[in-house]
Amino acid sequence: MPVSESHILVVSPIRPRHMDELAAKYILHRWDQAADKDAFLANIADRITALVSTAGVGVPSDLIEKLPNLKVITSFGVGYDAIDIAACTARGIRVSNTPDVLNDDVADTAIMLLLATLRNLVVGDQWARSGQWSENGAMALTTSARGKKLGIVGLGRIGQAIASRAVPMGMEIGYFGRNQKPVDYHYDADLIKLADWADVLMISCPGGAATKDMINADVLKALGRRGYVVNIARGSVIDEPALIAALKDGVIAGAGLDVFHNEPHMDRGFAKCANVVLYPHHASGTVETRDAMAQMVVDNLQSWFASGKLISSVN
Ligand code: NAP
């Protein structure tokens, strides 16, 4: 039997072991599993004080409106672009996310995509696997990371973890963001100028309205035909039709992408580009990191019900 009478709506579940832990402590309502969601909600809406979701699924705004006593949303993931934070704040609903615990795996993925793109890993794998190596000899030469300029769009927790890996690889670091940070890297308040300066543009800022299509045709043109884009932030930050055109037309040299518009229904145009390395939004997708993220959801709820405080609040 749950030890608490608190009713929690599950919009998107976290890891199974952590769901079991929540079920032992609270009364869970599995909205995610309900066939008729409105009918399901009608009987319980008044009792819901807390909600669990994941960054990819977010929380539909009309659902928040249907929960008159909702006080807290705990989201699994750092990005909260799929939750209307302004509407939550206006209603006094507190929102938590799971920052920091995923920095290392996401930054490792960013570097993995950077190297895989510059060094043509997927093409090389196919070259060896298909027998072209034995039939045709060595594959074409690739490009070094060492000595290149890495322009980071959004030097936050993850952006800084990426920079700290790229520096010992011999890369020079620059960044763009709303604010200059107390770091020694080259800062540019103009994104086009940063793209012009950079050999590799690394996207690690939040998604949402403020950054929508920020990496557009002009930015890609400034990056230039020897330039590369790596995106581990959100698909929405890049104008995808412009990126696919730039990859096809040689406006830029290549791209490494973990995130896309309309996931998981990625634009198939990317699959036709040989100069792109694709990863299915899996930058934090390790057992260790996903467990740590799930634990933060559990801990945020525990802290909220014990003291009315969140350990990682967004608003
Ligand atoms: P963070 O610490 O809040 O850093 C975000 C950075 O972006 C800050 O340096 C901020 O700097 C900058 N920024 C914010 N708004 C901006 C804007 N309008 N234009 C330009 N720069 C802006 O967040 P984080 O923990 O590093 O996470 C960053 C993002 O990575 C998340 O929001 C999430 O979407 C994404 N992410 C993806 C994965 C994945 O699996 N691929 C996993 C985790 C996170 P200023 O304030 O100076 O602008």
C-alpha cells in the first residue's frame, strides 16, 4: 500500500524500477495507459497534485488546465520546451527537471558525433564492411579535429562540458549566447559572425520559441563549405529544410545530428545525405545516466512532499 495519499498523474513514465518506487509511495494514475483519456481524467482530476512526465513528451497545455489542484510537475530530462512554463508559473505550479547528471553522456555524444562526422565514421564502416576496402583500397582522406575552431551555440552546463573535452583535443573554442560568460573562450554576440569564425558549429542551447530555426540558411552560408554542424540540443533550433539543402548542395561539409523536428518521424531527406551522421536522440541514453535522471524525479517528488521544495526547479 502506498505510504502517502498523494495522487500523481503519469503522463510519461520514467525507468521501471523508479516507477515501482513511486508506486510504493504514492497513488499513481496512468494517464499514459488510458484509452479514453478524458473519461479517465473525469474521475480523478480534482485529486491530482503532482504530475510526472519526460522531456520528449512534455505536458499538453490543455491537460494542465484540466487539473485544478496541480501543484508540481517533475520532468525527466533537462529541456522543458514541451511544457508551458509561463502558464505553470501563472498558476503557481512548480516545475522540476534533471540537469547536470546527464552532462557527461551528452557531451560525450557531442564529441562522438563531431569526430564521426569529420572522420567519416559511417562511410568508413561501410567501406570496410562492404568489401570496398579490399576491392578499391583506402577510402578518401578526412578532416582533423585538432587545430579547428569549435563555435558553441549555448555555453551552458552541457556546452561547457563539450568545451572541456574539445580543448585537450586541440580545438579552439568560441561561443554565442545571450550573455558573455567568465571564461577565456572567444565570445561573439553575433551568431553569423561566430558561424563565419567556426569550423564546427556545436548547438547546445535550449529549444523553444526563442531559438526556433536560429540555425538558418544565412548561418549555414556563413559557416561555409568546409564547415560542420553538430546538434545535440533540439531539432527546432535548426531550419531543417535549409540544413538538408545545405548538405545536398555543398553549402556546408557535413552534420552530426542527435535531434530532429517531429521525432521520431525524422525527415527522410537526411537519410539520403552521405555527409551526415545520425543518432536517434540518444545522447543521454545510457543505463547509468537514465537511472540517475529517474532518481532525480523520485528525489524531487520526495523533497516536494516532505518540504514543499524542489531540488532542481525550473520556475
Ligand atoms: P543550460 O545550462 O541552461 O545552458 C543553456 C545555454 O544556452 C546557456 O548557456 C544559455 O546562455 C544559452 N541560451 C539560452 N537561451 C538562448 C538563446 N535564446 N540564444 C542563444 N543561447 C541561449 O542547459 P543545459 O543543461 O546545458 O542543456 C542545454 C539543452 O540541451 C537543453 O535545453 C536541452 O534542450 C538539450 N539537451 C539535449 C539532450 C539530448 O539528449 N540530445 C540531453 C540533454 C539536454 P545565455 O543565458 O548566455 O544565453
